[in-house]
Amino acid sequence: MLITHDTRCSLDAVVDLVNTAPEDDTAPDGLPDVAALHHFVRNHDMSGVGVLSEFDLSAVRRVRGRFAAIFAAPDARAAAGMINELVAAAGTTPQLTDHDGYDWHVHYFAPGASMADHLAADCGMALAFFVVAGEQDRLRRCEAPDCRRAFVDLSRNRSRRYCDSRTCGNRLHVAAYRARRKESAG
């Protein structure tokens, strides 16, 4: 599957956005305030973003929940339905652009769109490309028992099982190794 630069940027943004959600009622929100939303926008080099407000923060948190549901979708049909609703509500307006030193690419958000609509349109379309390509199963959650972070499995053989931000795979492999050593020693 060919993934263009702008699609990759949108995939990175949607994964990071979903992973800002608290994992449970005791965990802090990764987007606690407008300053954090500004930081998120800067980290992802999002263009066409105006002044952000509490309204934007609230709307982005709602979109984040909808994206989380797409990562949890049981099949492509369910994911497609959720993506269709999300993208349609954003008022998608595809347009070619070549800004900030990037070659021609497509923005799906309308000029002047809110931050939530910007994310819904561009990130929703990036996820849509995976459903269209029959690759919805690459939208995953970490399989470590104490981690549910989202990621997109871009491995060649679709074998990635853990997120890479917490080194969950290494942690579990070390724990299994230690358990085997303890069993053989005891």
C-alpha cells in the first residue's frame, strides 16, 4: 500500500490524538487545555489553523472519541460507517495545495475549518484509505495487558502487536524470559 507524505502525517496525528485520551478515570487527559492543543498542532505542523479556543478543545476531544471508536471497530464495514459520518460532518472540501515546502498534496478540510473539522477531514480520509485498501486490520491497539495505545501497523507482514512509545514488546519479552529462567531454576 502506497502511503503518501500527507497521509502519513495524518496517520501520525490521528494516532497521537487518540493516545491523548485518558486510559481510565484516574489517568490525566493528554489534552488538558488549549495550550496542549496548540502544542499538538505545532508538533504536527498543521497548516491553516487559526486561533484556538476552549470550544476547539472540546470539539477536538469529541472527534478524538470518534477516532478511538474507529480503531476499535470490529470490521471494515463498521469502520467505514464511522469514517463516513465523521468526514461528512466535517464538510470535506478536497483541494490541491503545495505549501510550506511540500509538493502537491490534498487537503480535505475546507478553508477556515475548525481544528476538529480539520482533523476529522484529513485524518478521517487517511483512515478511509486503509479501509479502501482492505487494510483496516492495520488500525490496532497495543496488545500489552496494561496498555491500549493506538497505532497503525505499517510492518510488511502485518505482525506488529505492540505500540512503540512504551516499549511494551520489550517489557513483555523480558518478563517472559525472566519467568522461564525462574521456572528452569526452581
